[in-house]
Amino acid sequence: MIYKNHLPNVLTLLNLLSGTIAAIFAVEGELILAAYFVFLGIFFDFFDGFAARLLKVQGELGKQLDSLADVVTSGVVPGIVMFQLLKTKNSLEIFNTEIISWKTSEVELLPYVGLLITLAAAYRLAKFNIDERQTTSFIGLPTPAAALVVLSLPLILTYSSLEFAVNLIENKWFLIVLTFLLSFLMNAEIPLFSLKFKDYTWKSNKVKYVFVGFTAVLCVFFQFVAIPMVILLYVFMAALFKDATN
């Protein structure tokens, strides 16, 4: 059936639509709604590739379209969200002493640091499209994973009862360090295993099954705080079990 050729691209376009809606909400300061639409976009992003492999209609158009959609959903939106989180303060203070002025005339400069995430995501996606090494695994943190970390922050601020997590996110130094860390990890030469299953045997996928199991446990006990913890676990397990990235 000819329609099957278009299904993966339709899912990719739904990813782009979700990301575009999320960007509008993020600009308007509706970060919770932005987060939900990014999660929806990442859901479509997972299943477009799955559908393409299942229907055996993988092609260059789908590959390019997927990256273009991800630039918006997993690049532009996280950058805007980090911009909004940093916008609440225009100086960095230690012991109530201003050490860096981030305001020139009426323009606050500090929030624009968050847009580094957008630049790093775009660069990572461009590299991914021409990197023949990343067919069964990843080199560098995938952009959706970085986006999940950023979009979890307003959810944690709103819904989490863990005071230490809320205090950490309200610390502008933490947000700046996180911005640089995510930007670095997306483009670092760090091999990470893919969560795509060629088969479902324990022998071939034991690291993935262990990761999924830990993810489920963390989500049950920590809810939205589990999201950055899961991404950290992902990087840690990839470094610990390097053979799983092959």
C-alpha cells in the first residue's frame, strides 16, 4: 500500500507540529504546556523511526526531515525554556554580593546563555546526519535526551515536593553549568547505547533491560525528578558497559 511510505514522515511532521506549539507556549512563559508538547513530540520522534524500520521505507528524505523536526522540538524549545528559567534574575550573587552584571541598558544578557543549548543541538543533529558510525548506537547525548532534562525543570519546580531539587533548579549557577554540560555532552565523542532493539533476547539486550528497569523504579519513587536522574544513569551505564554501545 502506497500510504505506508508516508506514515513515518507524517509522524515526523507531528513531531515538528508538537515542537512548534511547544515553542509558542515557551515564548509565552507557559513552560508546563511547553514540556507536555515536547514530550509528545519526542513520542512521535521515537515512533517515526520505528514505523520506517517496520514498514521498510527508510530513506534520505525521512532522515533529513527527522533532524529538521528535532531542531525545533529538541533544540529551539529547550533553549527558550532555559532562557525563561534564567530570565527571573539579571545578576549572579554570592553572599548577597553582586559579582557579575548581566544587564546592559534594558537588555538582560544572562538568559541568552540558555540558547547555547539550541546551537549545540543543531550542531549535533547536523553531525549525526553525516556520521556513518551512529547507525546502531549514539556518539554524544541524543538531543531528545537533553531536551527531556531541560523540560523536566519547570515540572519539578511546579510539582515536586523534594525541596533540594527545587532549590537546585532555582540556583542560577546550576542552570548555567547544566546548560554548558548538556551542550558539551551532545557533541562529545562519548559512545552511548541505543534503546532500539534488534531482538528481545536477554543476552543481546541485558544492559538495556537493566536500564529500563532502573528507569521504572526511579519514575515510581521520584516522578519528574527521575527524568534528569535517568539521563545521568544512561550516560553512567554507557561508560560502565562500553560493549553495549557496539
